[in-house]
Amino acid sequence: MKRLFLAAITVLSVYLFSAGTLCSAPVEATFYPQAAQVREVKKVSLKKVDALTQQAILIIPGQADPDTLTTKITSPTSLTVVDQRWRQIVRQDEDTVQPLKKKLTELKKEQQRLQGDIKAVETQIQFWQLQTKAKVKTVNDAGNFSTAIGRNIKKMVQEKLALETPLEEVTKKIKELQEALNAIAGKKETSWEVTIYLAGPPAAEATLTYSYTLTGCGWSSLYRLEAQPLSKRIRFTWDAEIWQSSGQDWRNVNIRLATLQPRTQIAPPDIPPWIIKPRERFLYREQKSARATPMMREAAGASDDEASGVAVPVLNRESTFHVWEVGKRSLGAGQRLRTAVREEVWPVEFIYLARPSQGEQAFVRGNVQFQEDKEIPEGTASFLIDGALVGKRPFSFSGREATVYFGIDPLIRAASLLTAKASGEKTLFADKQTHRWEWRIDISNGRNHPVQIRLEEPLPQARDERIQLTLKSDPEASEKAVHNLIWNIEVPAGGKKQVLNSVTLEAPKNLPLDLGWRR
């Protein structure tokens, strides 16, 4: 059975959309993340409709959107397109996916046979189980009857188990075969028959250039960012994974990659009226809902480009999006092509970011600045440091400045230790309450070269003018942000540094205080 399945796949790869197909081959395809704009050129025979009109027939894939079809006449130039109409027809794939469909039908019949056999065995098991309630006359008869029931139930259970294993295998093959069919020709069982009406002098044939939007295809980005801190650079590699399920192998098609789908909204939205009125009083109950986190999956089974000496893709900046000119490639239906888009070296300033109040880890951070705007669409990126894989996560970028993190450096630490905590100290006035905290931050560098540490600590903030806060640091903070104190500290190779912080709070004695999360 497994050999038949593999044979069916082989037959499909040989006969897939042979020369007898009604569909012509694309000459250009602009891929978007979830669709493609396909351009085809075909020489068609013309049929007379009346004295002034002729018609031509085109077949486009069932995944195509006929409303997006645009047609131009390459030759003869004396003809013009006056109308185009379309209708759905049964997909013509007798010599293509038919072998797989035939194999799928055979597997489904085998699945039904096995399911029927299992049902028959289950019926016998139920019969013998019901016999346990039967009445017997003597103890000897009861023993013999019990032995017969046990023997037959055991036999039936063994037969059922023997049938379940091949049923699972057949069910798995059916799923794989159906997925293969969907990847090659999509889920639609129909194609579009398009009738083009032409006006002009009578002609026997014409060459048409037409384009349409095709679903069931697209592309995604795969990135590799390798940090090299000693060289102060990031090696950036951008690959594209492209796929199509038109049901037709594409040979030497000019492929273009667009970074976003063109927007179809034409007119701006209406502005709703701005109404100010008394608020209606009502009671409500807050409900918390879990927000689903999108998972990035990296496509498996990507095939390398067949051609050697592939040209480097060229970037074209359109008015609303970017297009990468990949060049001519061959892409089989249901296959995934992986091709290089870009490889660059980014000059980077690396620092180690530490937030001791949240943990003693130090994160490697690279700050990149570009000379011109860059647009890098969302994709899955592999992050490395000096060739060692740190992890994978989604990555995208737009603009001239980027901050990229490369995980934790285990040899660099910044640990916070609470050295003193007191409250209720005596003051000159008895109607005051006081609180005092002292922390020591120990920074250690286990590397054999000096490193730059960016240390961030929370800045306590009073939300009442009656609360007085006094902060002292040794050394003083390099920067003071809205919510944080920031130190930029260089730690020598194998060396250590310390930062001392203290916070004193004074407030009226009768003022209830929420001391926050760090107390």
C-alpha cells in the first residue's frame, strides 16, 4: 500500500499539467504574503461572433479571482477588448491529479472495509458480553459457559486490535494524500472559463497578455541575525520561502516579492458625529478574556533553487510598498522554494542591559543605525551570537534605527541586594511617618574583555504632594528617565563594579500609603 502511494506521487510529478492542459504558463508572478498577482501571455484562436466581434477562450485556475482579471492585446494591435465574461467549469485534470484522486478513492474504500470489519467484531463482542446474563442449570454448565464466553471475547478483541493498526495507517495516508492534493491544486474542484470579446478587423488568432490575483500561494520571510560583539557588527541574512498551489508547474517565471498586499479601500471612511452629553449611569462587571497569541511557524521542506549563479534580488521602492525583483525561477505546484533575498553586515554598538530589580541577568542589546529607511516585513528569525544559536522569534523592522536583543549573557550579572529597610523612625515632628530602603547592586564581568553595561533601576514616584522622597546614589545616575534611573558603566575584563542606592520617604502619619511593588 505504501508503494502504491509513493507511485501515485511519482506519477503526479511526471504528468502534472502536461502540454495538453488548457492553462497557459505564467511569465511573471508578484507574490504577496497570502496571494500573488500572476501575468500570463497566450496565443489564442479567435471565433467569429458577428460581423464586428470575435471571441477567445481562456482558462484560469479556480483559486483566481476573475473580478481582478485584466486583459490586453499584444497582437494584432488593430483589435480591442470590449468585454469579458466568465463561468465556473469542472477542473480539467484527468492527466494530472487524477492518479492521486484514484489512489485516494481506493484508500477510502479500504478504510470503509476496515471500519466495517471492526464494527462486525464489536457486535460479536457485545453478543458474548450479553451472554453473561444468561441463566444456567448447573454449576458445571456455568463453568463451561463462562469458559466459552471468555475464549470468544478474547478472540474477538484480538481480531479488533489486529484491524485497528491498518485502519490507523490507511487514515494517515488518506490525510497525507489529501494534503498533497490541496498543496498542488488547492481545494477547489473547478476552474474559470473566461470568454474575451474582441472588436476589430477579422483575424485567425491573437496574442493576449492578462493578469489576475491568485490565492493559495504566497511567501514568508526567514531571517538569520548573528551578533559578533567583538567585531561590533551583525551579519543579517534574509531568505524568502515561496509557494503556489495553482495546480501547474511554473517554469522560468519572473518572480517578484512585495512586502505588503495592496489595499483595496478606495474612499475614505465617514467621520462620525462628535456628541457630548451627560453620561448614563449603569452597572457593569469587568470580565477578563484570554488573548490568543499568534504562533509563528517556520515552513518545513523548503527546496533550494535549481538554478546556479542566481542573481541578487533588486529592491524597487513603490509608492506604498517595496518590491524585490528575484529574477526567473522554477516553482512546482505544492512545492516550497527557498531563495536568498538579501545579505548585509550591519555596524552595531553592543551594550549589556541589566535590570537588577527584575533579575540578575544581563541581556545583549545591539543598537543599529542605517543611512536610509529600511523595510523588513514580519517573519521568523534565528538569533545567534558568534555562531551559537540563542533562539527563534518573530522579527520585523521599518525605519532607520533598530534595537535588537540577543538573549542573556551568562557571564555577566548584576545582582541587587537589599542591605537596609526601616520605617517609623523618630523625627522632629511626631505626626510624620518615615520609610527607608538601601540597595547594593553588584555587577560582575566574566568575559576576557571589557563590556559596557546599561543599568536600569525603577525611579520611585509620589502621587501626592504630601509625600516627600529623597534619593541618593553612588555613583550618580548617568540619565534620569520618566520612570527609571540609568547608569552607563564600563566593567573591565574579569572585573566588578558596585552601585549603591537609598530611598527615604516622609509623609503625614495619618496618610495611608501603598508602598508599591518594591518595598
